[in-house]
Amino acid sequence: MTVSHLGSGLAEQLLDPELHLGDPYDLYRRLRSESPVLWCESRGFWALTGHRVVSEVSVDPGRFRSGSGILLDEIGHSYDTPPTMMHTDPPAHTRYRRLVQPSFKPTSVRPLEETIRAMAVTLADQLPNGEAVDIVSTLAVPYPLQVICALLGTDTERWPTFFEWSEAAIPGAGNFTDEERGLSQIAMWEYLIGLAADRRANPTDDVASQLATATIEGEALSEAELAMFLIQLLVAGNETTRNLISGGLVALAENPEQLEIIKADRSAIPLAVEELLRWTAPVISFMRTATTDTTLHGQAIAKGDPVLMIYAAANRDPEVFGPTAEHLDVTRDPNPHLSLGFGTHFCLGAPLARLEARIILEEILDRFTSIELAGSVSRSPSSIIAGTTEAHLRFI
């Protein structure tokens, strides 16, 4: 089936600045129904909402490249050096990934469990019993940032500064002026490059040292390459986990029967983590650019056309997840969600995110028997990160 290039204009609603402050899933359903490949005329991109078509783009960097930008705001931009590893394509991406992957494979992450659990215990111990508490500021924000501090070998008390830098790096997140965002980016760059320089001179066993002393074809990483790795670690390494935890706990409060399942059987927690990843879709979307004239779902795509992979929409596609696609099911198995990416750019930090989420669920279940909503839930307007900015819950 060939879809009209103009489509119905429905894709334009993706640009509504208030879309993600509420529930965008009705729009996603309508987009999938009209066409999983639909043109947005005003911004000049294809909106991809079907699971199969998003997966097809994800596994084919030859047809759809990342080097031309991964965000809508980057359409028409070019970079002298890639700002993150996510902005690279093979063979450069393959070399970079091979360099950092050993630090994040499951066998490397597993020994961190004791350290991560100690952080989770401290934060879970501070949750009041029976009183309303904002789970974002008290748990979801500090927890993964403290883990990132530990990975970088820096003082865990720096996490509030890291949080500010991370928020300023995400378009649409946080209440920053352009000038404030720029200054924050400079401060983050200077700190991380300074940290790498110190580790190059005085290496330890942290990730910053591993990167600072690494070589590619016999040459040390440049400042730009070091910044690329370290900024991605700081920002991507906490944003996904933070919003998985906050959105996941809200989802369990809204679906108490699902909480009862993992209370009754702790072995179900890993499956629950996967379902919460699917349900929350912490990364809403990323962009690719067609490298050649091609087709997707019968629709002609021209060379140079941007395509926006909307993971949040693909994660609830009934063609893949069946009639329960719109329901939270912590026993779902298999669960081919796309929340951690797919193909070449599958999230390097996936084992770490899963470990952090499993540990915090275990610690909460050790202390409480129920989770209730205790107020409204506020969300970020960002079209990139599915951020929960405030969520008052009651743990009993």
C-alpha cells in the first residue's frame, strides 16, 4: 500500500508542545492506524509508529544513518565531530563501541551490585511509611546519578550538579534559557575533560580511567572523543533509568494487581523490569536519515529524508504485542520492546539499567506491601525523553 506523501496532517500533532504533558498514546494509535509511515509536512520528516518499520530502520545503518543527527532539532545540521556515539555509524561506531563495551557487558556490571544495592538501601530507607512522597526527587533522580558518579570515580555528592547538566543537555527538559543551556554544556565539558586528564595522569579502575587511557589504532582518544563518551555516559546513563524508575513505580501504583504478582513471586522481577521498560518507553524517539532512495511499508522514502522512530508508539503495537498491547502485564514473555534501542545502537548501558531497576524494586518490596498514588503526576514536555518531573506516591 502506498500512502499519500501529504498524509492526513495527523503527524503534525507530534509537534504539539503539550503532547507529552498528557497522554500521547491516543495519537500514537491513530498514527499507526492511518499509516505506520506518515509524512510531517511542516518539519519535513517521516513519523514511524509501527514496531516492524521502526525495527527495520534500526537494523540497517547502511540505509538509515545516525551521523546526520538523531533529534528533530538536528535536521539540516552537521558536526565536525560527533557529539555522542549515538551520532556515529559503522565502521566508526563499531570501533567506538568495541572500545567501551567491555565496561558495560553483564559480567562487568554484575560486580557492581553490592555498591549499587548500598545506594538503593540508603534511599529506600528514607522513604516514609504511609506518607506522600515525591518519588522523583527522593529516589528516581539521585539513585542513577549516584551510580554514574561511582562509575566515573567521582564524589557521589556531585549528583545534583550532574542532574542539572543532564537536564540542560536534553531539548525540552528542564526550565532553561538557551544561554543557561550553553553555559551548562560548557561546564559539563570542562569538568569531564578535566576528569579525564587527571585519570590519564593518575589512572584508577573506574570507567573514566579506562577511557582516558584507551587507544584506537595506537592513538589516545582526543578531547572531543573523550567528551563524546563521557557526556553520553552521564546523560544517557541516568535519564533512561531515572524515568524507568519513576514511570515504573507510578505504573505499579496505577495497576496494583501487577504489583501483587511480583510480591508473590520475586523471580518475576526481571520480567517486570522488561514490561516497565516497554510501558514507560523512557526514550520516546530518535531520528535517522535515509542514505538512498528506498521504501518503508510500501512508502517511497527519498535520499536525505529524516525518519523519526517513535519507540513509545512501537512498544504498544498490537501487531507485535497482541490484544494486551495497551495493558501492563509484568509476566509478558517474550517482550520485544524497543525501549533500549535495537540493532547497531542497542543501549550499551542496558545491563546496568536492568540491574538498577531490579535492585530498587527488590528493596521497595522488602519494606512495603503496597504503592498508592498520592497526588497528580507531572510530566516533562520533552519529545525525546519520557520524563516524570513530579509524582507523589504513598508506600505502605
